[in-house]
Amino acid sequence: MARVRDRTFADRRTAGQELARLLRERNWSDPVVLGLARGGVPVAAEAARELGAPLDVAVARKIGAPGHPEFGVGAVTAEGPPYYDTDTLRRIGLNPHDLKQTCEAERAEARRRLHRYHAGREPVAMRDREVLILDDGLATGVTATAALRAAREAEPRRLVFAAPVCAPESAALLGREADEVLCVAKPEDFRAVGQWYEDFTQTTDEEVVSLLEAAST
């Protein structure tokens, strides 16, 4: 059984089990669960299994600041316009045009990953369904925002974001994009998602494909 010990999850699978118990407390109507690749897919697989819902994948790629790729100032999905944190751009003296090349490179990678993950399978239909987008954690929220905006284009009845651990401020801001944001924990001393996991080994493409294939059989 998954358990939070000292506010830390053992790994993504047990974090997913803990999040699944939170989600199970709600009544869902025709839900579909999307894991935000890559780390959100093991979490989402546990929730989809618990809810008896189909599992699919969402891909959003972070757009990093020049010279600091880990500092996300925006994100982009395979299709549609990119999302930028305009306050952050203003603060560091950048505009979307400065990031055009990076944006297109990340969009190309998002398309590659979607093609690899779906492996010829059709995406799960989302129109007029309750769609839950899950990740292993919520830090800045840029990739979650891009993923939610892309999913909204599919006209779901309701769009929910959920994660085992969330930065409180980011969770509040993400409420502008999702109909609801659900978190197992929102620690005030949040610094990075990885600090709340004993094992935060990077999820591979192969693991994502395996989980999606297992859920489709």
C-alpha cells in the first residue's frame, strides 16, 4: 500500500496509488486519464487502473530560457500555440520571438514522442468526457498549462489536473486552466518535485510505451 512517509513518496507507482485513492473518493462520469509524459504516465497508470478508466498520454515540452534549459518560461504541445509565462518573460527581458527556434525544436520533439507512444493506436476520445491529466508533481505549471489548453480543444465535459505533490502557488494559478486541481500534498516548503520522492529515476520512453500497451489490452 502506498504511504507518504515524512511527506515523501517511495516512487511514482506508489505516488500514483496514493493519488488514486484521493480520486476514488469522487464520482466520475465516463472518465479518461492522461499521464503527462514522461513522469506522469506511471502515476496515471495506477489511477486509471483504480478508476477503471482508459489510459492515454499527454505530451507538453518545456521551453527553457536561453542558456538555462531547465528554467521553464513556457511550454508547447504537438499542435496549437505555445504557452508562455508572460510575467517571467518580462522579468528576464525576453519575448516569444526570442524563443521561436527553441519552441519549434520542442514542438518537433513533442510530435516525435506522441508518434512513438501511440505506436499506431488512435488517441482516446475526450469529447464530452471527464478528462483527468495527471503528473508526478506540479512545480511551475508551464507544461501542465500547455497540456490542459491542448486537451480543452478536444471539448471535454470537465477537465481536471491532479498530482501527488504540488507547489501551493502553482496549484492556485492552475485553477484558471483546469476545472479543478487535486493534490495529495501541497507542502509550503516545496522546492522541486524530486525532493518528495525517494526514487525519482527518470521515466524512459520504453516504460511509457509499455504502460500504454498494457492498459490497452
